[in-house]
Amino acid sequence: MTSIIPARTAPSRTRPRPTGSAARTVPAPLAPRARLLPSLAAVYRAQLSRARVARIPLLFVATFQSVGIMVLMRGVVDGGAEARAVVAGSSVLVVAFVALNLLAQYFGQLRAGGGLDHYATLPVPPAAVVLGAAAAYASFTVPGTVFTAITGSVLFQLPMTHLWVLVAVIPLSGAALAGLGAALGLLAPRQELATLLGQLGMSAALLLGVLPADRLPEPVGWARDLLPSTYGVEALARSFDASPDWGMIGLFLAVCAVVGVLSLAVATWAYRRAAVR
């Protein structure tokens, strides 16, 4: 009699499902954040192409305004240090009109219209947004500033031998004024207030930069020392001398560079503050 022996079942090859933390899906790594210089170049090109059509007519207005001021001052100032101050202040005024006034309006409009939310979603550093926009707006000032300086030199019979100083004056003054304009536009609670602050800043650059410093009252002279464009004006004015003091010119340009770094840092902080709200 055969006994019935239960057949051995084959061992199951199905592994138990992992439980706990082992069952969680490992997220895919995110793409690395864009570096500063490539992001800065991308924002600069985008801002330059966007503002080219709208800002070129305003650049003509800024240049015509500065040349008109020099023509009016020609009937009051004959020459010497006062003529050098008028030409230098009128040239840097073109930079103030674009880099300070228009940039304050742009960032005020960007904040009011929700444009900062678009930039906040991009994987670019905040400094790249501020520096790119500031560099794009400052680039529009180059033709007008050079034309104003040459016209003023001919009008007041000043030497043009050292006008190459504009190569340093334009970017340094542009950086200082653009940082100030961006900060005003980002910190202003309303778009209308940003426009007003930009206009007041340009008016300060007009009154304190074009008028000779020795004719200003002492309290107004203190305010002139606080204006970022003052040091660019002083450097350019001293370059019209027959024998320029390059040590003082270098000192004024260094101060302008430091002020530019500080103003752009404040503008970057203001951008972060406005973007998170």
C-alpha cells in the first residue's frame, strides 16, 4: 500500500516588497543653477533687444537736452574751470537720464505689473537680473554721451586729447546711477512713486552736476558729494586740463567704482525683497 506523501512545493521566487523608507521613490536630481556670467549675458541680450526700439527715441531726447543746456550756459560761462564743469556735467547727464530715470521707471513698472514673478521662476541669480538690465540701459548712453562731450568741447573750445577717459567714466557712472535707479524702482511701493523718484534723481544730477561746484551753497555742496555721478563728472572735468592730474582722476574713478558696487548690491537686495512678496 502506497502512502500518500505531499509533494514539495517549489520555493517561491517572488521577493517581498520593500516597506518603509526603502519603498519611497528617489527623486531625480535637479538641474544645476545657472552660473552668474552666462545668466548675465542672457539677460543683457534680452533687455537690449527689448528696449532698443522704445529707448532710442528717448536717447535722442536726453542728448538734445544736454546739448541745449550747454548752449544756454554758453551765454553765462566763458571758459576755464566753469566751462569744463558744464561740459562734463552735461555729458554725464545723458547717463543719468537713461540709467537712473528710465531704469527706475522700468523696475517700478515691472514690479507693479507682476513681471518680477517671471524672473523669479527662472533659474538665474538675482544679481544677473539687476546687472543685466542695468548694463543694457547703460549701453544706450554711450553714443549720446560721446556726442555731447565732443559738442561741448567744440562749443567751449576745450581740448579733446583726453576724451578717452569716457571709456572709464561711462561704465562706472552708469553702474552707479543704474544701481540707484533700480533700487528706487524696486523699493518704491507704487509705480507712480518710482517714476517720481527717477525724475527727482535726474533733476539732482542736472542741478548738482552741470552747475559749477564753487557757485553752489555749502549745504548743497554736501548733497553734491552724495550724488554717485559727481565723481564721474569730476574725473571728466579734470581730463580737460592741459596737464591733467591723473592721480586725482584715478581717485575719482575709484570712488565712482566703489559707489557703483554698493548701489548695485543694494539694488540686488531690493530685487530679492520685492521678488518674495
